[in-house]
Amino acid sequence: MKAALERWLLRRWYGDVAPGPVLRLLSLVYGALLRRRQAAFANGARQVQHLPVPVLVIGNLVAGGAGKTPLAIALARALARRGWKPGIASRGHGRRGKGPTWAHPDSDPADCGDEPLLIARQTGLPVAVDSDRVAAARRLVEAGCNLVIADDGLQHLRLGRDVEIEVRDGERRLGNGRLLPAGPLREPAGRAVDFRVINGGDAAGDDWRMDLRLGDARPLGPGEPRPLGLFAPGPVHAIAGIGNPGRFFQALRAAGLEVLEHAFPDHHAYRAGELEFSPPAPRLMTEKDAVKCTGFGLRDAWTVPAVAELPDAFVDAVNDRLAAARREPNPGTHP
């Protein structure tokens, strides 16, 4: 049901079907509520919470994925190499609970969320998960982080920020340009940000380009990594429960593989029986999906990492902006 609704909306947001009058009316209501919320922060009726360390917010203007998590991982690693002690604050969308927790490499994704778990495994950095992003950020400061990276927090105005980065899908862009639910926009397209990153598309003006490069496939069970070329010509079963599954499928085809597509809703909670397909063939999935499927005992199942490639000049520019806002916290300990 959820997948069918998602496909129905995507045709109206990015396809050739115009949104109907009910969706357009709901979009007007959403816009009015959004302006009311923004005004509450602008006039001081709701308070912005500032931290004693710089805060970097990564997000997008559209509902769904645009490449925020790969960018957060790549930036966290790059800034750590430049001497920062970053921590990542996340809401942990799709997890069972709402209370505070830490995402560790061995955490259960149902407890912390698939994206926080992936970030923890890829970076080895502190990842605080809480439905209250401000509380998560404060816990990172208490743990000794001198930089907070908020994953998917562009619209969370209560958390004060020093640098904002918008990630935009280079293919889908802003869709039909309408606000939810008639279109994909969480807020109007004219929003000013410090940096805009285009994932896999042409970057014009002050925008920066990011490319996602697929690495060698790694087995979900014991075994050695395998170059994607060894799966050619295929077929392979491609599994993706991300914001834009088509991007993963296209990347596999670009590697020379015949792809049998299996798209699931974003943050899908998999069950082992859902991943049995015919004809028998290797199963390739994104890392975000794989963290939820490692305990299923699947044979011939592989995860394909996607590494964000960023211009050094972009990382330098972000680093310089953060350095200008640097504030040292009290010493703490890694959770």
C-alpha cells in the first residue's frame, strides 16, 4: 500500500501527471502552516537553540532522498582529517523508538535507524539519535565533539546553525516545483543556503557537483569483495529502499549489468521472504538496505557501497566557514 501510494505521488511530482485539485488544495494548507511556523521563529515566539560549537546542517528541499547521507559521511570524514571532532545528530527516521540513543557499528537498525547505523559504521564517529535534534546535538557536545553535523535538518529551525548545505538530485531537481503534497517541496524553492550540492548533475554558478561512485560489492556473509564487472553480464536482482531507487539501478546498468529491479519504499523494514526472487541470480543492494538484511542468512547477497566524491575546493570552503564560527566546548568523552 505504501509503495503504491509512493509511486502514485512520484508520477505527479516528477512524471507526466498533473496533481489534482485535492492535492493542490492540501498544498495551499501546507504552505499556510509552513509560513506560520517560520513566522513564529522570526518574531521570537519560538526560540532558536544555539550550541557552543559550530553546527553544520545538511538537508534538501524535497521529500525523499537526494544524497544527504553519502554527503554527511564524506564531509564528516574530510573534516575529521582537518582536525575537527565531528559528531552526527540524526532523528533516526523509521526506527522503532523515539527516545535518545547512540548508533554504534553493532547497533540494531530497528533501534537507531538505518541511516545513523550506516553513518556510524562508515565514519567511526559519535552518532546521537533522538527525535529531538537539539537534545541529540547537545549530547554530542557533552561527549567532546567540537562540530555537530545535523543529517536531514534543513527544516528543523529550532536548532541554530552556522552553515547550511542543500543537496539536490541532479536528475529529479525540484520536480514540478510545488509544495507538498501536490509536489515534492518541503518549503519554497527560493530558500537561501550557504552551499548547494548537485548530486550527479550539472552544477552551475555557485553550486558544487557531487558524484556517487560505486565500489566493489561485498558479501552480506563471509567472503571477499568482488568487482562489479565480475557480475556481468548478469542478470542480477537489484534491491533499493532509498529515496530514488532508479539512481542505483542506473548505476548498476552503467557498470554493464542486466538489472532486475526491486524498488522498496524509503527506510523499508525488510523481511527475509521479501528478498526471494526468480530466476535465481545474485542480489545486489545498497548499503542502507544491507544494514537491515545482514541477519537473514541470504546466499549470494551483496552490498554495493556508494562513495561520494567531492571537490577539494568545496571541502576547503566548508572548513573555512566553520573555522570562522569555531567555539570550543568543554572536554568530554567519546560515547
